[in-house]
Amino acid sequence: MADEMQISAAQPQETPTRRRWGALIFALVLAGAMVFYAWSVMDIARNLSDYLLILPAAVIGVAAALWAGLADLRPAKGLEALTRRSLREEMKPIALLALTMLYACSAPFLGFDIATALFIALALLLQGERSWWKIAIAALPGAALITWVFVELLAVRMPVTLF
């Protein structure tokens, strides 16, 4: 009985692994967007140079996206399984994309400057920053600088609240 306990303790336990379907879905959507863009450009192409600029880049991009999506579909093994990120860590990019969409939709209503400051602060919180003074130092002057560059230097007309 004691020998069985030592043997079972010495053998590593198999950890269940799951496939990352999100990577394949993202790769398929990305490849579809590349194909759609290439098709629309090829539809209005004027000469051979247009084809030579767009077609190889689209083919390589689609192949790379599909290759990466299929490679990420494999379950993690060995050291990869030990260093694998938690589900919360894997959701950060999706949450950041949702935050970006929320930022783009709210900027016309809140004003570019306030929406940018909120976006920077929330993105830092999402990435794990917990020091409020660091978030404020990044968000407020960062938003002011970005707004100043767009409004004053580049003369872009946009809705702003404070500047």
C-alpha cells in the first residue's frame, strides 16, 4: 500500500487541457476580412501593379492567420501547460476590444478629450494597474496631449468638451 502511494505521488497528474477555439475563430474572421479587402481592391484594380501590391500580401496574410489559428488550436502540453494563462488573462484582449468599441461609440457624446481620458484609465485598470495616481498621471496629461495634437497641430475638427 505504501509503495502504491509513493508510485502515484511520483507520477505527474495529467491536467485536463482544452482547445482554444477563440484563436481559430479570430483567425477565420481575420482571414475573411483580408479576403474581402483584397477582393474589393482587385475589383477596382487599374493595372498589374495594383495586383502585385495587394494579392501577395493578402495571400500571405490569410495563410499566416489560418496557420496561427490552427497552431493555437492544439492543446497545450508539457511546459506550455504549466505556463498557460488563466481564463481571466485570456479574456483581457477581448475586454480591451470591447473597451475600444465603447470608446469609439462614446467619443461623439462625451467629447474626444473626456472619452480618451476614460479610455486610458480603464485600459490601465484592465491591464492590472492599481495605483490611482499612476492612472491619473497617464490618463489626464495623455488625453490632453492627444487632444492638443489632433485639434491644434493636425487641425482635425472633433467634438471636445474641455479644450
